[in-house]
Amino acid sequence: MSNKVEKGEIVFCDLTIIHKNIKHKIEKVVYKNDGCLFYKRSYLEKLKIKVPVKIEDIKVISRLGFEKKSKDFTEVKANNEKRNKTTGAYE
């Protein structure tokens, strides 16, 4: 499996990050590629890092898909079926 992650792709992976010339490894994280920085605060606070960091290496475990591109709402059709007042089943 290729470790190249396209822009906007969401993957489950192991990351190697660099902060102040020190390498840190973060295992089993969901990462969305929207640039070259990793800024998920919950993982960085455990390493006592307060700023976004540069990603050196990505080891992809599985690919989850891409982010939703459209900002539109989906249309929902109303349910026209009637319910039985006693049992609650559709008639």
C-alpha cells in the first residue's frame, strides 16, 4: 500500500512528526491531509507541544475516504405513510 496521501484524503495511520528537531511517533491516529502540518491538539498535548508540527513520515494503515466537497444540504422527502394508533405499525 502506498503511503502517499492525497489532499483532502482521510487515513488511519502512524505519523512521525518533528518538533524542535526532535522526532516523535504518534500511532493509530485518524489524519486528514489538508497541508503539511499536524495540529490535532489532543495528541500534541500529550507530548507537551502547543503549536502545529511538521509531518516527516506517514505509514498508512487504512484509507477511509475523502472529505465531503459540497457544502449543500441534502433534500429529505417527507414520509407519507400513516401509522396505526394502537400498534404504531405503518399501514
